[in-house]
Amino acid sequence: MEIYLDNSATTRCYKEVGELVYKVMCEDFGNPSSMHLKGVEAEHYIREAKETLAKIMKVNAKEILFTSGGTESDNMALIGCARANKRKGKHLITTSIEHSAVLNTMKYLEEEEGFEVTYLPVDKTGRIRMDDLKNALRPDTILVSIMYVNNEMGAVQPIEEASKIIKAYDSSILLHVDAVQGFGKYHIYPKRQGIDLMSVSGHKLHGPKGTGFLYINEKVKIKPIIFGGGQQRDLRSGTENTPGDAGIALAAKMTYDHLDEKIAKMRELKTYFIEGLLKIDNVVIHGLTDENSAPHIISAGFAGVRSEVLLHTLEEKQIYVSAGSACSSNHPAVSGTLREIGTPSEYLKSTIRFSMSEFTTKEEIDYTLDTLYNCIPMLRKFTRH
């Protein structure tokens, strides 16, 4: 039995999405900028994809900018808005547990373009405190970036509350939300929730890799960071990835079909899984585990067992998990997120992330638990102290 519990790293593409991508690549393969029929056909896919996504979020189709994924979307939002609004101020705010696509971009803006960044701390559950946000806001603040769901431990940030605080202080301050782990798990309506820009990645919701989009409220002042032929209203030049754009839109449509039922199933499995994990001695679950946490992510610390050792032990049993964010898994280091929430030292290098999808089954969870019950005592027995 092969068990995939690393869905926060990437998901299996829906079969229908794969078939659509193949069709657009091999049959309706025109360049959407071409004026002939093949080009018109391709352009139709782009337009239809934007309309599909816009309907899901209750926004305007022209507010959708297709990108290559979450990282590019984050870069576009932060760099593009920082440059476009720097006359008003050069102060930015983010959290201390953001994805590296945000943290490293903020670092670049600090070191190379002269912006000042405030990094908000989080409590032991991984959530920011509203008082810290209030105290960080300044007359020269132009942008705040807060992730919807933390990719390592599933902490869900109070986005609507944060937006109200930001807009009450100064309605011109922009709120960017990295929703890579939240879109497809929550009903997100940017206009209703006070979100000005939002990043999404296709391969986290059963779509193709190398696809994503950035929601940009039509009132937002932003500059391009990619230049060329002027595609996508001059905001992102380059021939559109028509197969990928069509694919991410179909994946989103399929994900949101009966979403509440899918999420309820995941939450039930998450509760069941956590109950099983806590039967093992010296195991902790990082962060919240109730309705205030993401339905698909479980971060578990196994004292006395190194993350990499446990990961490869499970791999031998065809169980695939993560020792942290996949985006940094090739560069082993102690998780900044775990440090920020005050994780005891014995769990810093002994934590595994399990992440589910709508395809995860109870049988797979049972097999994983049985494997852990057998291997954890053995691994602890041979661990050097």
C-alpha cells in the first residue's frame, strides 16, 4: 500500500485536469496572442479560466493575474506594490512564520531597495496578536503581508480581523495574503474579507505544477516585475501558459465542488489521526487541533527520533511525509516556525508534517499509525543520547 501524506508539498493532479492540459497542449495549442483561429481558441481558454476563478472568489475576472505559482505571486505582490507605493512610505509588515517566498522577498526589499520591515511574532499556536499588529502600524506603512494558513503547522491567521485593524488605521495600506495553503480548504472572498492581493498555487489543489495566480484588487497600485510583450495588461509579459491556466481553473472548480463535505471528512480524519498519535509516548502536536486549525495539516513531534530518520523509515513502508516545508527540505535546518512558537528543544529536530487531501482514507491513516506504533520504540531504542 502506497500512502501519500505530503499534500502540503504537492497534490496528485485530478485526472480530468491532466486530460484538459493534454488537450490544450496537443490539440488547441495556439498562442493566445495570435490573431488567427488557433490563437482565438487559446485566448478563450485564458478568458474562461479567469472567469471560473473569479466566480469562485466573487471578484472580477480582470483582477486575476496568472503566474507560475505561489512564489512568483508573492514576489509580484510584494515587490510590485512596494515599488509602486514607495512615495507614500517604505515600511512593510509581515509575520515571523511566513513562507520563504515572502520572508526572502522582504529581506531583498530591506537589503537592496531600502525598505524597513517589521516582523510580527506569533503566540504558541502560531497566530499573530492583534495588539502587535496595531502597534506595528505607522504613518509610512504601505503594505502588510499575512499568510492564510501556515504551511508547516496549519495555523490559521485571523485575516478579517487583521484587515479591519489595518484599514481602520489607514485605508490605503494594502493587505497581501499568501493563501497557497488556504485556497481550496476555505471559502475565501477577498473583497468581503478586506484582502487586496492574494497568492495561490495550482499544484496545492490538484492542479498542474508551475501554475498559480495573484488576485489584485482593481484599485491596487502595482508595478510589473517581468517585462516584455505586454501580455496580461502589461503586468506580466510572456506567452501565457494556456494549458496550465486552464488546468488550475478546472482544478479550483473541482476542488470547490462539495468543498464543505470534503473538509468535514478531512477534519474527521485529522481528529482520528491525532487521537492515534497521542497514544505514543512523548509525542506532541504543535499548535491548535480544533476548528481553528487547518483541516489538512498535522505537525507532530516525536521526542528521541530525528525527523529525517523517521521520514526515511516511513518511506521504506511506502508512507510519504515531510520533515518540514518542501521548499526548504533540501537544505535541512531547524524550523523557524517551530522556534517562533517556543517548541521545546527535544522536538525541534524531531517533527514530522503529515498533510492530507480529499483522497486520504481511514485505511491509510490506520496503516500509518500501526507503522508508527511499531517503529517509534525501535528507533528510540537505537537513538544516541
